[in-house]
Amino acid sequence: MQISEKVVTNNEDLQGFDPQNPPNPKLIDTCVHCGFCLSTCPSYRVIGKEMDSPRGRIYLMDAINEGEAPLAEGTVQHFDSCLGCLACVTTCPSGVQYDKLIAATRPQVERNYSRSLPDNLYRKLIFNLFPYPQRLRLFLAPLLVYQKLGFPKFFRATGLLSKISPRLGAMESLLPDVTVKSFVNTLPEVIPAKGQKRYRVGVILGCVQRLFFSKVNEATVRVLTANGCEVVIPKSQGCCAALPEHQGQREQAQTLARQMIDSFAESGVDYIIINAAGCGHTLKEYGHILADDPNYREKAKAFAAKVKDAQEFLAEVGLTAPLSPISENELTMVYQDACHLLHGQKISMQPRQLLKQIPGVKLREPIDAALCCGSAGVYNMLQPEVAEELGQQKVTNLLNTGARLIASANPGCSLQINKHLQIQGKEIPLMHPIELLDYAIRGVKIDV
């Protein structure tokens, strides 16, 4: 394959990667260009260009490393089009560590490439708002008023905001409903286990999760305590750093990671539990994120070793609380694989095993189950065109199973899927698997 002539240059003065952790040439060389990644790459499937595939991006990384291509608009756009879903890592027969390559490339882009003013401002809005729950909480009251006055329905029906700015239109279309629970934190710092105590575990609340999906956090705590876990929730915890880390904001991610480590430093927990797929993948990468920090390197490794996805943990230690049916009749549902669970953490069977333990549940599998839904953190706000097509495909595949309920273990995926369910005019409940386990433990019935 030849790299586009518009990219290749012999000008040694052109901006490339700096010496601070560029993509490792040894990792680049493991790619044998077989093309197995192409069919599983969501951006390639939508855009259809070689450079918007893992193989193409690896060519570009190598060319920039060798001074044969610049770090400029012509190359950056292909790195930006990557969802970071890691499906290629799962598929690659040569074991190419594309996750490490793209994780090294994105901070290089942010340090060495000058984005346009609108792009910069939009990204600053995202990175200075979403990773900070207290800042985000300030917008809840005006957002509630905005929703009560019916503006979402107007903008989505007319498409006016999307015509002005596709990115702002995409952000608005993903807004979750604000509820009374969004304004308060009802969980105490320590919740005792029910019955015999088996473990002492910490729970991470998340950012968007704690404000807009607080019922998932509450269900997580109830399921853990019902299964013999004492739960600790440090009030000083903040963002896990997933959002900035996935978009190359390395310094911000490192700062947030240090804060998270410090918040659990004196907790004495056996495990640290997270119920959001994207957050869990980043938490398990703390040893890599802080590898160059002599003060936190070992702390980060020790912290990451304790991190468990909630479903991973429960499947591993086993459920002790009895489960009741959650529907009067057989409940057919479909489980949506979040990319950072499936490809990032290699967690696939555990959620299915837990759901199958609920009496009367029948699981169906969608086609293209491993294909990203297009959420990918904030990808659907940065690359709305690609995300729109992926979201439509995902929801169509889920609906085609004939399931009466969708189980989704990541807030970003849930927002994306709910959006496209509404676009397609379908009313089908979407719940976190932990919520379903909570219902089964408490004997709550679902009307579907």
C-alpha cells in the first residue's frame, strides 16, 4: 500500500511526533498488514478509506516517526476518526497492540497539532465540564428548565441546532433526562453488608453516572451489600480520567488518576468496583497512565490490581442472595456489549452468566454484537456523522432480536442507544444488568 502523496513529504522541518513517548516502532513493526482488522473497524466500515482503519493509521504513525509525513490536518483527521473501541486488538492474529499505539499517538496530536479555534473551544468545553461532576451539577437547574419547557422536542423535530452546528446538535440530542435525584447524593460513605460480611469493597460513582444514572449506582450498592459486601464510597473521589485519557489529554488524565488513587488510599478495601465499562478500562490502565511518575507508579499498579467491573466481580465471587423472576412471563432480553468491556477488559460471558441466573430470563444475541454503537466516550459529540450511522446500525440489530428489553453496562452506550431508539420511534426499556439483578433480589417486577 502507498501512503497518499498529499501526506508524504521529504521536508524535515515539518512537525512530527516529539520525543515524549511517541508510538513505539517495535509495536508498529508487529503489524503485518494482513487486513483482518478492516472488517471489525467501525470507522473503516462507515468511511471506507484505508487510512481510517487500524492498518492505515499504523502506516501513518510509522511515516510520521520516519519523518515521511507531517502531523497535520491530513493525518490528524484519520487519528481523530478512530473510536478507540479496540475491536482490532481482539481480532488481530499477530497480536498488534493497537491500543497502546493509539494511546501514545493522541497525546502527541494534542501537544503538537494546532486545531482550529471552533474545534479547540468545543473540546475545551467538553474537557472542562464533563470530568467534573460539581461543575456539571451547576448546569442541572437550567437544563431541567430547558427540558420542562419542551426545547429538546423543538430542536430535535426541526433539526435547527444541528444545522447551526452538527456537534452542538449531537450534544443536545444525547442529553439525559434531569430528575430530582440528579441534584442530590443519597449514598452514605459506608454501607454495611447484609448478613455475613465476605468483602470490603469500594465503589466508584462516575461523573455522568452519578448525576444522570444515580439509580444504577444505588442498585450496585444494594446488590453488593445483599451479597455480603461492606461498601465504602469516599466522598473525595472525582472523575476516573477516562474521558481525557481516551482523547489524548494526558496531563489532565494523570491529575485525575492521582486524585482517585488518593481518595481510596486509606479505605482498606479488598476490591474497587466500577459499573461503567469505559471507566473500568481506564482504571485498570492506571499503571500505564502513571508509569513515568515515580511518586505514584507503584500506587497506580496496586490500585489497578484491585479494580473489578461489578459484573466481573459478582461472577467471580458468586451470588449468595436468592433471585426471583422479574417478569410475570418469560422475559426475552438482549445484552449490549460495551466495547471497553468486551475488547478492553475481555469481559463478555460474565454479564450473560449473571443475567441467565435470573429465573425466566431468555437471552438473545444480536448480529454484529462486537460492533461499536458509536458512543465511544465523547466520539458521538466530536464525530457525529460516523456515530449516527453506527448508532442506527446498532439499534436496528438489537431490535431485530425481538427482545423486549435491552441490557447495557455503560452510560455512554445507553445514551446513544436510547437516542436512536427514539429516532426510530421504538419504546423498549434499557437497563443496566446490575439494575436487573437488584430487581431480582428485591422481587420487583418489570412491566414489559
